Amino acid sequence: MNRTYVSSVERGERNPTLESIDQFAKALNITVSRLFVDYGIEDAE
């Protein structure tokens, strides 16, 4: 993944694709749902 793309996502200039979100989670060794916990979006479990 290009660091310019990552930077633009971090700054809110671009919206990540679902594939990119999955790659971010894998790189951070967490689940995709964990990326959104602090934003009020949680698993439906």
C-alpha cells in the first residue's frame, strides 16, 4: 500500500475501500470491527 494513499486516508482526504480497511486491520493485527469500536460502530453480536 502506498504511503501517500495511507496519509491521505489519515487526513480524511480519501475514503478507504473495503479492501484497504481489511489491509489496515491486518497490518495492525486487529479485526476490522475493532477499527470502528471508538466510533460507535460495533459487531451485532
